[in-house]
Amino acid sequence: MADYSDKNFQIRKLKPEHLSQFNDLLRYAFQVTEKELLAVGWENEDIRQSKFPILQHANVIGWFDQDRLVSQISIYPMKMNIHNNVYDIGFITGVATYPEYAHQGLMSKLMKHGLTEMKKSGQSISLLYPYSIPLYRKKGWEIISDKMTFHLKDFQLPKHFNVPGYVRRVAEESDDLIKLHDQFAKKTHGCLFRNHLAWEEYWRWEVEDTTVAIYYNIDSEPKGYVVYLLDNEIFHIKEMVYLNVEAWKGLWNYISAHEPMLTEVKGNNYSNAPIAFWLEDSDIKETIRPYIMARIIDVKKFITQYRFIDIKRYASLTLEIIDPLLQWNNLTFTLQFSPEAEPKITSEPSNHKVKLNIRALNTLLLGYKRPHFLQNVELLEGDSDAISLLEDIIPREKAYISDYI
């Protein structure tokens, strides 16, 4: 067992000089070999330097046994649209521990240390892509978004739409692509604003032939893009983003124009809405799986920023939050609503009360599950009036999250 009292066994922030140990631990934990990286076009120097920007711009912390790195997590500082308000968040990735140090409580302590640092930095919520949903649920995370995939045959492609714009292929670093995603993020609940580090991660594992195509309207304004790969007669859609239906139609015109070159289209969809209904031939294959988990780090700060639906009446609701890991989140407070002012947080009790743990709060406020559902599965307690009030004040949008850091 690890001896946490040993002064040589401690948590430290990683620095650029720890690059080799950082890469070694990641590649050992995730079993990515140098041969595999070279096979998809990486150079030896690229492999060595690929994660260097993370140590410069992200918060990477780890356990050191003397001077040997044995466990680590990376926290990307990002911004996220949550119901049309911009939040500072921490995206957790690179969670890894050498097997000989597993089951000693290292990662639990490291996670709590990281969450504490995020709170100090003003990041009231964290995201991660889970390698084990049960494990992260034990630590207070919960599912908040889905990844949908679809498969359609060449003969199921949409027929040509009459749209006034046009499509052009552009470089990965195109200003139009970056600006277009920023516009999309500003109007889309759950979307992450991609900084330079996030765009680097977005492209990190893409092979050489990945292509970006942008739809421009009649005024030559970018309104949508598709990132894709053509391989073995299959059109692989990594991501499709559009600001309006015209752009959606224009992008599908572009995809359909490849019909002589392909037999199938496979794509990812993060909108939480199936695409089958949009197609004339809707008999396609679509699958859905949980994608991103979230954890509110600072309930009070998160609620203060949150944009509840304006209900135009006087009402109050008391919330009792239970968080086994982060004691500062064990709170009871009341939300007061009135027609003439923003919601107010007070300590005064109300006639209506709901009780829920941090997991239920995550998925509720991010819009993944509704209050009545959470009550039915016994993750939320409250009287019928309290639940109905929650239904009225929580926005109904589901989160769009396409980034996998």
C-alpha cells in the first residue's frame, strides 16, 4: 500500500520536464504503441511532442513515488454554453495509474485534489468521457449527453435540395471553420467553445485524408460544415454542424454528390435527435450510447449562474443537495422566483422541498433527464407541487457535446 505520509510520495503539478514520464504513463495505460502511431502517419518527433502543449496550458497533476510519476489526470480549462450562459469548466482526461499502484486510493485522492483546484479556479462544473460509468458515478459524475451514430446506404441519400448557397472544401485551420464553430457554440446548449488546445486535440488522431467542407449562403457567409473521411467507398462523417436548415440541406447535397464513389455513409450525431425523420427513406440504422458525464463542483456558484425559465409568478422551492465526496456541496437553500426580478437564493425554508444527490442534480440541470423521471426512478424526492415547479423552471434542451478531449 502507498504510504501517503512519506514525504517522497506526494501530489505535484506536472511541468514540461515531466513530458517523457507523462507520455509513458498515458501510452502504457491506454496501450497505444509507437508502431500504431507511426502506421497512421505520425513521425517519431510528433509522437514525443504531441502532448507537450497540455503540460504548458492544462492543469496536469499526478502522484509521484519519489521522482517517478505513477498516477495522473489532466484538466483542460474550457468554456461551455449551458442554457445560453457561458461557464468556466474543467474537462478531465488522461486519467491513468500504473497497475502496481492500482487499488490503493491514489486516483480517488487525486480526483478530489483536482476538483478542489477547479473550485479555486472558478470552474463550477467538470466534464469527462468515462472509461467506466459505474466508477465515475461513485464519485458523483452522471451522464448528461449521448453520442448517436447512423448508417445509410447510397440509395438512401437525400435527393437534391434547391438551396441558393454553395460548398467549398477548406483547410483544417480555416478561419471560417473556427468562426463557424464559435457561432454554433454561442447558440447551442452544451457546446464547448474550442480554444487552441481543444482544436489541437480535435485533430490529433485524424489521418491525413480527413477533409473539411463548408456551406456558404448566397452572401458567402459560412453557415455549416462537415468534417469527413472517404475510405473504402464509405463516407465517414466525424461531425456535421449547421446554423440553419438551409446549411443542413446544402451539406447533404454535397455528401450526395459523392454517390458514385461510395456505397455507404456512416456518421456521428450529437444533437440527441435521430436524423431518420429528416430523410425520405427513413429505414436506416441508428444507435445511441451514453457519451459525456458531468459533475457540478460548486453547487452555489453553478446555481448563481444558471438561467432558469422565467415563470412570471411568485414561487419558492427549497433544495437539499447531498454530495458524499465534496462536503461544501452538502447544502440546503431556497430559490425564490418573482415576476419582476431574477431568481434569488436564500436560506429561508419554503413550503415545497426536493431532495436529491449530486448525480441527479448534474443530469437535471444539464437537461438530460426531467424531474418527473428522476422522481420515478427514486433519485429525487419531493411533493407533487415541488416537482411540477421544477418542471416549469428547468429548460428542456439536451446538451450537444461533440468534443472528446
